Amino acid sequence: MNSYKKCNLCPRNCSINRLNSLGFCKSSNIVKVARSALYYFEEPSISSTNGSGTIFFSGCNLKCCYCQNIKISQYGVGKEITIERLAEMILELENKKANNINLVTPTHFVPSIIKAIKIAKNKGLSIPIIYNTSGYESIETLKLLDGYIDIYLTDFKYFDNNLGEELSKCKNYFEVASKALEEMYRQTGKNKFNQKGIMIKGIIVRCLILPTKSNDTINIISYLYKKYQNNIYLSIMNQYTPIIFNKEYPFLNEKVSDKEYNKVIDYTIDLGITNAYIQIGNTCSESFIPPFDLEGV
């Protein structure tokens, strides 16, 4: 595909020929997947009781030094598959009664994903498609997805660009993520749910609190509310789990304290936000990290 010959699918604009080299994302032009299975630990309106049909793609356009899916994002665990096989996997998940098809870290394979969605829809696919992303997206690539994606499940990782540069190796995260979210909202509009309370259209923005960085999350929430009011859903997460010992940033070796999390929740409520998911109890656990064992691939 031409998009892979001079790849500018993400804001890094590598311009590398992925037909014979790997981009920053450590991916070639061939789709690579680590897992395709029902997943029950997304937000309630995504997973519900039937589960979300998640497809985890290998590779990533960020280099988060705390990544909880590092086996696939940076270490390359996964299996190369054809576009036709990807379409089959999508249909297999629908046959398992998944509420939706949840494409996790899909940015660097967008042209192939679009082809697979077309094939699956021609064979009867009828459930919503979720684009599950870090938020570091180019407008041009998002526009390619217009009409194919029903729900954007996107991170908003940093308000402070210095944090983004230090922890994820990107210099302009806030500007990129905020513009990307504008395009996502243009495509989906306000959130819509079916009679069972399952989301069928819209946006959920995930705000993962990092240890000692609750003020950055507060700044993100303030920005999002001023921009979108209650027209999008927020997911305020305390599930950060230290996976790798970090010498350079020792604060990442800790969990998020209850005090920090409650501070963010109290701010959210005081601001007037009503459309938000929060997490209760001890969610800092590796049990929330799926086994990347090629199930369903």
C-alpha cells in the first residue's frame, strides 16, 4: 500500500519505507497481532456482560517508559497476519457475541484495518468499531477512518509537554492529542447508547493518573470540560501498575495514592462533570493486563 511506502500515518512523520524497513513503531507493512479475544475490563458501556472484542496490535508510535503492554508495544510479541485473516478475526469476535470490535493500538496499521473492515462489513459485520488509541494521532489518518469508526476510546496522557517528552519520547503531545480529539468529535458527535446501556457512538477519553502527577490530570480534565462540557465521557483511572523498575524516573515505581485519586475525583465533581467513569478499590494489578499469547490469532 502506498501509505506504507513513505509512512506518515502518525505525527512522527518518519517517511520511511515500511515495505523494507521498520518505522519508529517497529512495524513493517504487514499487520501483526498479539491477541484477539473477548475482554471484560473496559469501561462498563464498552464491555458490559458480553465483553469487548479486542484485537491487540503489536507496535506503537509512542515509547512510554511505563507501558503496561510493553511486550507488544516495544518488544514485538505477536504474529504477522493477512488482511483477510484480520477480517475473519473481526467476524469471529462478532460470532462470540462481542458488544463491539475494539482495535487496540491500531494507528500504524490503519490502511490495512480499513480494508479488513470493508471485507467484514461486506460479510455482514454489524456491531460498532472502536478505535482504542494513545491519542497521538495525525488528523490526516483520522480522516481516513471517517465512516469506519463508531467509537473513539482515546487516552489523553499529558497536559505538560515536558512530561510527554520525558516519558513517551514525543515533544508535542498536548497539541497533537487536542487536535486529534477535535477531529474524533467531529466524526462521532455526542455519545449514543443502545437500550442496554452499551455505547454505540461517541468518545471516551481516558485519563490515567501517574504517581505524583495528579495536577497534570486535573489540568487535562479542566481543558476537556471547558472544550466539550458533558458531551464526551471521561474515564478517570487509578490503575497505573509499575511493571518495570525505572531508575530514571523513580516516581513511576509507586502506585497512585488514594489521596491523589480522590483529589482528582473531587475536582471533577466540583467542576460539574457528570459523564465520567471512576475506579473503586484496588485496581493496580497485573491481572488487568491480558496475556499476549496469540489467542484467537
